[in-house]
Amino acid sequence: MNNLQFKKSTSFHSIAINILLIASMVFIHYLNPYIHAEVYLFFNGFYLLLSLILYVCFLLIFRVSSISVLSYLSLLLRSLSSIFVLALSIIFLAFITNTLEIIQRDKLFDFLIMMLASQIVIIICSKAFYESVKIKSLKNIMLISNAESLNKKDVKKFNFGNDQIIHYLSTNEIDTLIDLAINKNIESVYVYIDSNDLHKLERIIQKLSVYAFELYWILPDALFPNFVMNTQQQILKLNPSPITLDTNQYILKRSLDVLFSLIVLFIALPIFIAIPLAIKLYDEGPVFFKQTRNGLYGKPFEIYKFRSMSNNSDINYKPVTNNDSRVTPVGKLIRKTGIDELPQLINVLRGEMSLVGPRPHIPYETDLYSKNIIRYLVRHQVKPGLTGLAQIRVVGKTDVDIMRAKLKNDLEYIYNWSFFLDLKILSLTPISLWRNRIANL
């Protein structure tokens, strides 16, 4: 398999803004305390800690520091929303802890107004400064055409922009596209076919659609009247890009991965003691089964499972079938309940997987599906998951037809990702495991 790696830089400015906002909250909290003096020493620290945790969550959920992608109006509305929800949370905390009496309402109102004002000033000033110093990054693109020669005037008419690096290939060189794309980090591919050869377009698009490029068709001049073509060439986007998480969203998703994994590992500690003992008592073989899978950008990694097949049989990569003789009695139990997948929480903690995402496959399956299913490799532009939308909707082993159905759900997840969608999938996973317990054998 060809590993397409589109490298994105970390938004350090977003991290810095979040730190600045948190520091401003701590400063305002002590500058304008809203706790009565009689109980100040204990409850002031208590409310600071809880409100700080909530504030960080709301900053990430509302993406308040995403100054590079959001407008001033959007940032203003998100700031208002985050402070409003924080205010409701503080009141709710006071209500459920029966401490409403210790809060000075006028001081709390002043605290929230100062918080909002400081947050807006920090965000607006940061965005203005960012836009004044930001260096526009170059974007690597590739132009594929059947024209024997394209001069600079022709290429300029395509309106790619002066800040992009263009690599040119003829339609006869498509087979070399992937190797060049890896070396040059190509992100987008543009196809220009002369109107006399439009019959070749479908074959070219089908061949390119297997891969995870942003794919564009530059419509030929003959399709438009002259007054339209005097402005710029018309470009049609054939496939949307997968969602790109900004720093706030990444931190939020990664925090969920780490915290949830640690909690489950702690709760499941008795299982991590009992299952290895049962496996060892049955045939004295290794407890864990490691297998190479394709992860983010197709990069291979070792996935962990509790061994469910008899010792030395798991080197055979033939898919497991119902009533497979290689599956041990212990293996049947852990496969039926999904417990065999629990060690993949280690992969999640190591950053090789996420809790939610497309399931990773072995390299053989990846090569097979990428050659037979259009846009299959798009699923490799996000981290693979322990569970996913496809896992709670589609039942069955991974043959090509079922994989097409699973890919449809994987793409739905990729294009519609949200923090709350992850929570929804995680909550539905135990129900799905129970319903599909027979298929898991």
C-alpha cells in the first residue's frame, strides 16, 4: 500500500491563547472573588478548581481560540456562549452542592462580565495580530492534462494562485502519480481534459478516485461562452476533503481518548487479571496477540488483542469463520463479548488509535479494498478507532460488499465528526456488541 501523508503543523498559537485565557480567569477570580468572606478560604479554591475545569472544556467545545479559521463575529458569539454556559454551570454547581448562600450574586455578575470582556479582548487582539504576521503556506498540487504543452498563460487562467507549487503530468503518466504524490506531499489533483477527448475523463476519474486526494475537474473552454471564459476557468470539485480537526478539536478528542481509556482500564482491571490467567491455563501460550494494521495515513502499527485462537494458529491470516476450530473455549467467550479488543486501549493511549474511528485492517485487506472500492483510502486520513459508526450499524465479516457499506458509514463519520458524535457512538457500542454477539464468534 502507498502511504499518503499530508503533514499539518500544530497550531501553537491556539494552545498559547487557551493558556492565556485560563491565566486571565485565575487572575480575575482572585481579583474579584464572588465567595463570602466567612467561607472564602475553603470554598474559593473549590469553586476555582471546578469552574476552571469547566472553562477549559467550554473553550475547547466552542473552539474559542480557533482564530485562524473562524470570523470575528463567530468568535464573538462563541465567547458569549462559553461564558453563558459557564455561568449556568456555576449556578448549577452551587445548587446541587447546596452552597447558593455563599455566593455573592453581584460579585458573580461582575466576575462573568470581566471574564467576557477579557476573553473578547484576548481573542480579537490575537486574531488581528495573527492575520498581520501569518505567512501563507504553500500548497502542493498536481495538474494532469492530455494537452501536450501548457504555457504559463494557460496555467494562470486556471486560477491556482501564485502561492501554490504545481507539478505537471500527462494523462499517460497516471501510474506514476502516487509515487510522486508521496515524495512531494501532493494534497490536490486537478484534471484538465481537452473537449475532444472528454470520453477519456470517466476512466481517469475512476482511477484517481481510488486515492484520497482532493480531486478537481477543470472544465474545458468549449463548455462555456466566451464572456465566461474571459474571467477565469471554471473548476468543479469532485470529492470533498475529510474533516480536519483544529487544535481545540484535537485536544478535546485526545482528552476523551486518554481519560476514557484510563477509566475503562481501571474498571476492567479484574478482567485484565482473569483473562490472561484463563488463556495461560488453557494452553500456556502467549496472552496477547499482535498483528500489523494500517493506521493514520496508512502507517503500519502493531495492534493488541487478547489471544482467542489456539497457540501458533494465529500466524495464519485466514479470516475467522463461525465455529472456527482454531478458536479456543476462552476465545469464544471473549470474542462474543468483545473483551478480546480491550488491549487496544493501550494503542489508544499510545496515540496509534482513537476510541472512535474507522476500524484498521491488515495490509493485505487494505490493498484489496483500495483497488476495488473507490475512495477507500480516505478512511486513512483519520486515526483508526476501537469502535465506529460502521461497527454499530453494519454486521458481518469484511468482504468487499460489506466493506462498501462500512466505508459509507466511515465517510459519514469523517465528514460529520463532532465531540458529541463520539460520545453517542461510545454509548451505543455496548448495545451493538450485545446485539451482534453471535456474529462476533
